Amino acid sequence: MKYSKILLTALSFALIQSCSDDENIIETNPDNATLQVSYDAARLKIVSIEPTVSGFENATYTWKLGNEIIGNEKTLGFVSDKVGAYDLTLEITSGVTSKTIKTKVNVTQELSTYSKYISQVFDYLPAVGQFTNALPSYVTGETQADMTAKAAKALVGEKSTMITLGGYGGYVVFGFDHTILNQKDKRDFKVLGNGFAGSSEPGIIMVAYDKNKNGKPDEDEWYEIAGSEYTNPTTIKNYTITYHKPTVEDSNATPEYIKWEDNQGKSGFKAKNTFHKQPYYPIWFGQNQLKFSGTLLESNYTEKNGIWTGKQLAYGYVDNAPNNSEDSNIDIDWAVDKNGNPVKLMGIDFIKVYTATNQEAGWLGEISTEVAGAYDLHL
């Protein structure tokens, strides 16, 4: 009996110890994911929904509204143009492990009427160009904030006017008082330029949504609108150009005015022409080098008998097709991430436009994208 009791006690202790060890393993390596029970948002205001996840290595995320896939990233930016309650499902998959969790979004009526036009300009910095310091005009002593405010005066609202972005890389960043909804099988917004037949100066579009809900495009991820030339072998990704501020300003025309070099081993000059005699380097920019990076499109201007003609690209760019053309309308579904992978965005809050080519077109001067406003095609 004594041996039996001793053996039973030893077995019991071993079993308890084994269970305890198993519990420790489960607690150390959990596959767990949770969501808030519900979220609240106004109509046409995006809300960020992000699960708390642990233990899923290299997971994929599939967000669904009913049977429709509405997102493929960990964080979902949800938006709707209709008041109501929306039941969402998130499927998380890691190898052979998967988990499904649910939440609800309650969408309420907005408190004030939205405008379909630009409501705010966040940043503006043109590259060198014949309209820089003139469109909008620079006044001695003005700062980056002052020039951004002037860009806003030109672009905000229905009665917008034009600004220049200068040569390659010059940009403007703006937003709206609501989220522009990504409607299925429809183009969603238009950015105005001054393109017309034979005069296309394409600008690349970046889009973002207000993931951190602070009303600013600061830590939010940017996605490129992959226009018709995105996969063209002549298109250069991760392009960088550096412009050098001239040490001496002269109002006379000169072909070797502002020196530049790029990360492709090329260099050259931006010329000053006889039509525009003001400085072409943004005077308010306090550094002697001006650097921009992004995607570079192949030069689209050709010359014949002294006439320069800019070829219109098929779709997806600013200042490319005429403003009254469907070809200047943009579909949010064209957005891709930094690796070129398509992303599903339910809507966007911010837009960035930058000049996409680095070309001098003889007496026409540098090719520079101009922006003259933007609006939501659904309002």
C-alpha cells in the first residue's frame, strides 16, 4: 500500500507539472486577436479600425462587409456615404492558422454640409521653374508658411486659380472637409490643371487617409496612383534629383542657369528664358540645395520644325488631359503601396501632386505641372 500511494503521488505530481508546463507554453505563444465591439463615425468621415494582434507571424488580413472584400491591410479605413450600422468581419491568416473576428461601425449624419472642393492646403514647395516665385508671387521676407497660405488662397473652394509646381518633384499637398469615397467601378476625384491637346505636363498623384485622425497628413502612409505609365519600362522608381541654388542672379536669359544632378548619373541645367526674368529657385527656401524624390516618367515632349508638342498619357495624371475630359478623372482603385502592390482603400482624405518629368523643351522652358483646384466627383 505504501508503494502504491507513493507511485500515485508521483504520477499526480508529474501530471500537474505537465499541465502547468502546457499552460505556460500557451500563454507564452498565444495566437490572439481582438477588436473593439463597435466604432462611431459621421457620414463621409473615415474611421481607422485596427485589431490588437499577437502570435500571428507574417499574417494576411481580409476585411469584409458582408461577402465583399473592402480591405487587405491590418488597419482598415472605413467610410460610408449612408447612415446606418455596418457589421464587419476580419479574417486573419498565418500559415495554417486563421481567426475570424467581428465588429460594428455606427455611421451617423454629419453636422454640417460638406464641400466637394479643396478645403485646406497643407504644404507647397515648387521646384525650380519659370513660374516659380510668380505663380503665386513671392514677396521679400515671406516664409514657407506664407507661400503655402498663398497656394491655399489659390486652390481652396469652387473659384480656384492656378499655381505652378515647377520642374521635377515640385509639389503641393491638400485635403478636403470629408473623405472622398472610393465607389466601385467609378472614378472618384479630379485634379484640375491647364492641359490641352499637344500640351500635357503630367503630375503624379499620391493619396492617403487620415489614419491617426489628427486632420493632418503627417504620419499617414502615402499611396501612388498607378497611372498608365506606372509599369512602363522607361518609368524610373526611387528617382532623386538635386537642384543647386545659383550664386549670382541675372535677369538675362541663359541656357546654363540652375545646375542639377540625379541618382541616375545624369546632370544638366535648367535654363532661364527671355519671357520670365525673375529668379527660378524658390527664394523662400532657406537651403542652397533643393532635393526631391519619387517616380520619374519618360519625357513626353518632342520638337518638329521649332514646334514642341506634349503627348497626352492615357490616364492617371494631373495637367495631362483637359479638365473637361473623362481622362482627367482619377480612380482610387489605381492606388498601390511603396512596393507596387494594389491596395484597397475605402476612401482618401489627402492628395499630393508633384511634377513627374524632368525635361527642358527649348524655348518653352522646363516642363512643369500646374494645379488649378480639385474636387470630389461624387458630391
